[in-house]
Amino acid sequence: MKSLLLAVGLVGMLGVAGYFALRGGPAPRAIFEKQAEGPMGLPELTNIEGLARSRDGHVLATVDQNTVALWDTASGKNLLVLQNVLQNGSNEAIYAPAFSPDGSLLATAGNTNGDGHLVLWNPATGERLANIDNIAFPGCVSFNPAGTLIAVGGLPTLYLVDPSTKQIVRQIERPHQNGGSQAVVFSPSGDLLATGGRDGTVKLWQLTDLSLVRTFSVSDPATHVSVSEGPPARAIVSSLAFAHDVPRLAAATQGGSVFVWDLESGKELVHYDYSAVKADTDILKMRNWASFTLDDKWLVTTNQRGDGITLLGAKSKKEVDDLLTMHKHTEMGSLDFSPGDGSVAFAYRVFHPGEPGPPAAKFEIWSLQVH
């Protein structure tokens, strides 16, 4: 069967509570159970380059190059396909979906023939509400908790957009060297913005003037690069997350490493260095995400090889066996964790070696309870 080529790990029996093998302390008690899978119905997807869920958890948005699709999270069935052809008939590349906190807006980054813009949609009707233009190569999008600002990381500029006026209200040129922001996220209070770039740094900004508060490094030790190969490449940030009730910030890199810092002191609390871990393909290790559980004790993240989901201690170094591991002929894609209901949505592609045709894009939604 070509549909779901998943191999679930040690505790992969669906709906069964179990104790996970843990290095660094007593194991958590966790239940990991599949809720839904898709896509069910058109459109057929060959890749899911980004996904996001509404705050109430009922709607999943996916982007596949030129297609924005909305799905029911309970059944995996398609709800809407948003219009992605401009009035002049040209297609645009669409990525980085993000819902407003109240679910009334869906924002996506877009690019048409080198002209970047932010698109605002009505997810209930599929109506394209606005294009905010003059955004150079946007790559990541995030709403603040009040829904009154949208942060857009572009190349090389960082933008703040007011969704009510559809205007850029502030921007910073080159907040990160060697490229633009790869990840942006607001703090739960909305008074801070974190950005991660291709230059091996995470930066913390005070709103609304975007004054720089702190700079953190995500560079792994250079022990994996010989002298003859020259200096190691800068680590590229792929994901950022604030804790909910404590002043901490987590970052994941495309190399597979995870960091947690104390925001008040700037001290690094935890560093999981997986840069030397081998993956089946380089593509797998290029994608890595991390989010805090609701109690801020754990990080839900991709595993060392980038081909599964695991838990990591958020204050002290504790590594749990994988909750789920993908089949060797699959490629992990985007991941979204909702701490409110403890559910994990992730996308992946299924390849069929030796068979013609493109891979099939899939998504799954699992519930996670950690005690």
C-alpha cells in the first residue's frame, strides 16, 4: 500500500500510553495517537512546502508552490482551494502560511517573477483580500498575539505589516548578515520579536521600535570540519519558539541542532548538537522544528536524523526515544505543534523507488499528551 509508509518506533502502538526510554532522568508518560491523515480529495499534492493551523485547531492550511489549500483537521478532507492565479494570468509561488489569532485571516508569502508580496486571504470564503507589495523575497510570516501586526522576514529586510491598513509600518535592512530572516516569532506577550537568520545568529527585538535586545549564537563546534576544508558554514536557523510562562527561547537549525536560552540573563540553558548525525539524505537534515509543550518542560521537535518526531528536555538535557519515525522512502517536511490541545501536524513526501511519477505529498495530525 503506497499511502502511509510510516514505521512507528518503540511506543508507536496507536492510543497506548507508554514509558519512553530517556537519557538524563525519569521518563515522561506520554500518549501519541493519530487523529487524521490526508489529503482526502482534490487537489492532489506532490509537495507540501509549508503548513499552519487555525488557533481553534479545526483548519489546516497547506501550500504547494502555486496552491493554497484548506483541510478539515478531523477528516483530512479538502475544504477550499484558494485562487492562486493573478489577474494577468501568471502563477505565483506561495509559501509560509500563517493564521491570525482569531482565525479570520490567512497570510501567505508570495513571489511573482521576482516581485515579493504578502497576501491576505479570508479562509472562510477563499477570497483574496489584499496584496501588500514591495516585500523583497519574503520567506517567513508570523502574527503577533493580538493580531495587529505581521512580521515578515524577507531577503534581506525585516518588515512589520499592519493587517488592518494593509501597510508596511516599519522595516529594518539586513537584520542578519549573509541573507534574510529564516524564522520570525512573537513572544506570548507580544512585546518581543525573535528572528533567526543564515548567519548563525538569533536576534531578539523590542517592539514597536524594533530596537535590538540580545543576540544569540547557534553555531555548532567546528570539530566536524577539517582545516583543509576551511571554516565551517554558518548554522541556518529553521525554527524559533518562545516558552509560554517562563522567559525562554528555543531555536532549531537546519543542521539538526536545538538550543534553549534564558531571555533575562542571555544564558544558554541547553544545547543539543546533532550536526554530526548522519541522515539518509541531506534534504532530511535541512528541516528541523522545535516548539515548547504547554508546561514548558519539553520541546516537541524533529529527531536527530530529521526523519521523525521526538521530545527533548527544555531546561536540562533529556533525550527521549523517538515518538514516531518515518519510513526510509519518505521525506519529512513541515511540522506544526499546537500546545493548547497538544496536537502535532506534519507533512511528508512518499517516494516510490523504481516507479515512474512524482512523489505523493501527505500530512498527518497526532494528539500528544505528556505527563
